[in-house]
Amino acid sequence: MVSNVTGDKIEVIMSRTAACGDCSSCGGGCEVETINLDVDNNINAQIGDFVQIQYKSANMIKTTALLYIFPLIMMVLGIYFGSKVSLNIPKDLLDLASFGFGLVTLAVSFLIVHLIDKRFKVNNLISIKKIS
């Protein structure tokens, strides 16, 4: 549901769906969390309109790979190259030095992801459609 319109942006309130929280069968009174999402108002939605949000799967797969797989690959490569480059380090500290090099490359990968993330726009990942 659209909760706010500001210029060419709308704020959409979405209910987070999960395995728990919708059925009330357990009597636990699970509370369904909501998420606020700011998107471009390219459908001329007004406050109170219900909209459908669809994730573009190809872009989501790329984003997921960037966020999860890229740092993992960078860390593994950092550990590998750290073990190859650390020739002057005593043998008993080689594993620790390789691990430290892996952590450094992991941190660098997070920095790269953060810089790339600023270039992504939410509107490239989703499309919205007015349903009422």
C-alpha cells in the first residue's frame, strides 16, 4: 500500500511474509513485520493505492551473486595468494598470515560491494503495478 507521495517518489509499505506470522494457529500472536520501500512513482499512484511489486529475477540473481558470492571468492583467493606470497614468514605463522590476508581481501571486497551498491537503484531491481 502506498503510504506517502513525495514528488516523483512513493513510499510503499509491504508486509514481510515468512513461514511464521500469517496463520495464527499456534496462538503465539506472531507479529508480521512491515518494510518501507521508496520507489519511483512511474504509475501515478496516490496515497492508499495498493500496488504490486515484482522483483526482476535476472537483476536479483546478479545482485545476490555480488553480495554473497563475490566476497566469498575474494576471501578464498586472498587466502590462497596469501599463502603463496608469504615466503618470508615462518612456517608456523603461515596459516595465520594467509588467513589475515584473506580477511583483508574480504574487507576490500565489502568496500567494492558498497561502492557498486551506490550505483544500483531500487527501480532497476523491481517493477510496480497499480492493482487498486
